[in-house]
Amino acid sequence: MARRERPLDPGDSPLLRFAADLRALRERAGSPTYRQLALRAHSSAASLSVAAGGRRFPTLAVTSAYVRACGGDVGEWADRWHAVAAALARRRPPPYAGPAAYTAADGDRFFGRERLVEEAVERLRRDRFVVVSGASGAGTTSLLQAGVVHRLATAEDPPAVGTFVPGPDPVAELARGLARLPDPDSVLVVDQLERLQAPAPAGRGRSAGPADLPGLLDVLRAAPCRLVLGLRTDLHDRFAGHPLLAGEPLTVPAPTPEDLTRVVTEPAAAADCTVEDRLLAVLVTGAHRQPGGLALLSAALLATWRHRDGNRLTLAGFHAAGGFEGAVTRGAEAVWAELADGPRQRARGILLRLTEPGDDGAPRALDRRELGDAPGTAAALERLAAARVLTLDRDRAVLAHGAVAQGWPRLAAWTAEDPEALRRRRRLTRAARAWEESGRDPETLWRGRRLAEAEAESATRAPGCPDAAYPPGGPEREFLAACATAERARRVQDAVRDARLRAQRRLIAFLAGLLISVSALAAATVPLAVR
């Protein structure tokens, strides 16, 4: 005799209604046992029983097998499954933050950086100031907020903790924040000082810039509490002479494969989800050694979770969400829609330059001087970095992920519009780089036709940028100027040499004529002497 099915739990949730309807479908099919259903469905009896148990949401594959074995409409039930999945997703917070940085409230789903968090907290026990530095996209904000702040706030004897991110008037805002932390054991976590490089919002009557940082650091140095200071690596290097930044910073490195594995699997496990092995391998491989791989991974994970199969994150769901390319496109198009025409033109020129491949085929990291110094270039870089389209580290910029160049249709279309012009631009960039690396060896300078073509090209429009000039960057301008100077010197030398040759020819012609005249005169006087 078949064992009676356990009654459903009380309640009226979407999951319970779904399970009850599956049971009703089985009853209409004659109430076959789950073993009989398993033979019909080519599935396990246990998975079919769980599908109608009301405690775990079944996968779409198991649901379809159950319905097919009971003679139901598989297409209709697939629609119902997706509707229930969406309803459950609205009720259950996602285990991943997506492209946004993790906050202090996300500490329970922040994994992969435990060692760095412990080191930051340990330094704070010893020192009054702790500086945390990382490239854009390295996850410094998440480390500080979901890691350090959460860790301090959940300690056995938690100190008073405040956070500060520069706004329109950072010095005044900081002074107000410090007034609320008079205790020397309290902690202020200061994050994203690179915001001082971005223009202030319109209408504020103020324009922030790098010059604000020394004054802000002076205020912080006099703070009555302990400090954790987070800023991007390039900004730290630029102001390393300030006493507050004199110590060795805690550098946020790129995550290891083991770190990335925890980033993927631990939040899923906390949400009672599993990650398909094939998906895990694709995610870790795709994010490892990519400058902005961590943020892109989080964005792809959130999209994949929304396409999960029951409680499983699958490779099929990852592809259905667009993969890494889809995550790139969503972020890039969002920032592109926010840019006005002028910044768009500068951003387009920057991105075209950054598509230059390196020796390994991945996008090359470029010195910021190579990206030009036209007005607004720095602001465009900051906007693109904030959107995780590119990353900034020290004085270099690089696309956040290889998928930016190949997976963002807009950028791919720009590079395809005039590939020959783009190749000529890159040839000039490589020549300028080789000249600099050779110690500015004159033998590496261009001359003649190649130089003339490069000078003409530097005054044209960028490929794919019909409305924006695409001038060479600082190193390229210096290279072309050196080429032009050397070319002028050669022309002067050639002119002097030609003048000397002409003078020599005239002298030779004169001497030859004189010799002929003398010879003729001598020939004419010899007979007279004989007579």
C-alpha cells in the first residue's frame, strides 16, 4: 500500500498554491504513485515528490516532467512556473548586489575578502589611521562597507562607527560628521575620495577637484577618532607626500580563483541555492585576471539569479541573462544615456583608444597621457570608471573586461566603421610608445611620407566619431613634434648639402672652363713660338 503524501504546510504563498495545483493535477490523472510517475517521466521519484511538497520550489525541468507524466499542458505549466518564480523573487532578496557596491547592510552576503577585512581591523587596533587603496573596480567600497563597517558593528563590544563619502561641500560635511564622533575609540570610515575629482552637481555653485584633497586630509588628520581611509590607488600616489598617507596602505588586490569561488557559491548557499559546476567554472574563468572582473561578476550573478531554475543557478540561466556581454551592455548603455553630447564625444574617443589589443590579445592598459588632455577628458574617465566600463589604476586606464570590446554592440560598431583609420591611429600610438621606451632614440623617429601621412591623420576626425576631433595624446604629440623637428633638421642639412654641391659644381665648371681657356690659349701660342 502506497504511503500517504504529507499534507501541505498551512498558508497561501505562491509556492504552496503551486504545489497544491500539482497535487490536484496528479489526482485528476488517477493518483499514480510517485514511482509510477517516475517511470513515465524518466525522472526520480524523490524529485517529483519534492516538487509537490510545497517546501522547495522545483526546477522547470522537474515541473515539466511531473506535468508530462500526469498528462497536463507542459506549455501552460511552464508559464505558471515562470510567474511563480517571479513572485518568489520579489519576496526573497537576491543573494547578490549586482553592479552596485555592497553596503554595510550586505555584510551577511559579502564573501571572498575575509582576510583583507581581518587585516584592516587588526591594523585599526594598532594604528589610529588605516589607509585602504585599490584600483577602480577592485571592490574597495564593498570591502569597507560590507566588510570593515559590518565587522566593527557586529563585534562583541562595538565602537561607534560613522561613514563619510565626499559630497558637494566635503570639508563642511566632514566637520559635521566628526562632531558626532568625539570618542577617541570611535571609528570614521571615509570612502571614495576620488569623488573629489568629479565636477560638483549643477547648481551647487562649487566645482570639486583634486586641490580639495589636501585640505580634507588636514581636517582628517586632526580628527579626534580613529580613521579608515579608502581611496583609489592613483589618488593615493598623487598625494602620498601628505603625512596622513605616509604609511604603507592596505592594498586591495585582484581576487584569486578561490576568492571568486566564494563570491559565487557562499551567497547562493546562504539563500538555499546551488550553483551548477559548469556555471561556476565559466564565472570564475571569465572574471579572473580581468581589471573590473569582480563588479562584472556580481552584475552577471544577479542577472543569472533572476533566470535561475528553481533553487539552481545554471549555465543556461547565465546565457539567458546575456552572460558577461549582457552585463557589460546594460552598464555601458546606462552611463551612455546619461552623458551629454560633449562628454559622449570624449568618451567615444577614449573607448576607441582602449580597444587596442595587447600582446596577449586582451585590451591594453594605456597611460592616461595617451588618452589626450582635452577639456573634459578626466571627467569622462571618471564617469566611465564609475560605471565599471573601464578601470583606473595609478596613471593607467584599461577596459574593465575583454567583454567590453567584443560584447558591447555600440563600441563594436564604432571599431568596425573605419578599421583602417583605427589601425593607423594605433600604429602611431605604438611608434610613440617605442620611441619613449628606447630612450627617445632618433633612429625610431618617422620621416618622409609616413610622417606626412601621420601629421595629416592627426588633424582628421576619429573613426566612428563624426562630430568629435580625435587629436593625438601627449606622448603622440611629443613623438610627432620630435619627428617634425628632426625632419626640418634633415631638410636644412639637405639644403646645405645641396647648396655646397651646387657651389662645388659651379666651381668645377668654372675651373674646367678656365682650364679649357688656358689650354686653348697655350695651343694658339705654340705655333707662333715655333715660327
